[in-house]
Amino acid sequence: MKKLLFTLICATILIFTSCSNDSHQEKEVQDQNQVVTSKKSVSKTQQEIDNLLKHFTTKDYHSSVSGLTKEEVQKDMAMKLLPKCKQLLMENGYTEDAINKFDYKTIILTAFNLKK
């Protein structure tokens, strides 16, 4: 349980630290996204997850969760990601029964691994 929580915390930290205002880095990310898009079509669910992750880095989101503890913010993010991650897993052949056997952290991490 602690290992999964640690992994979720690390993933959250990576999300926040990987999003910077460096225009050179943004250009590289855009180039990489174009390559990925040309290799395979990005599903609507994947795009919605990406948009949600971008939303988590906005000032609006940070101000909306400013009164929460770090753990509460992580739980808020996880609960917003969970439905989209479940949907992505189902689109990739997971059954609802298999998904229901996972805890929410495993569902999110599995969905993120599918996006790579």
C-alpha cells in the first residue's frame, strides 16, 4: 500500500515538475506529440486525460485546492482522473470485472502505462 502511495506521489511530482514555461521544452513536447499522433491516433479519452493533467498545472486549479493538504490534493486529482482512466482501460481491452479488482491507484498507473 505504501509503495503504491509512493508511486502516486512520485507520478504527481513528475507531472508538476515536467510542466514548465520553458518555450524550448514546450517546442520539443509539441514535436514529440506530433510524432506520436502520426504513429497512432490518440483516442478522445487519452486527449481528455491529457487535458485534465494540463488543468492540474493551472493557477485556477492550484487556487481552488490551496486550502487542502498535499494528500487531499492528490486524492482530488486521482478521483478526477479515475473515470477517464477506467474508460481508457476498457477501450484497450480490459473488462469491467478486471478493472473492479484493481484499486484506484493501480487503475490510474495502468492507464498511464498504456499512454506511453
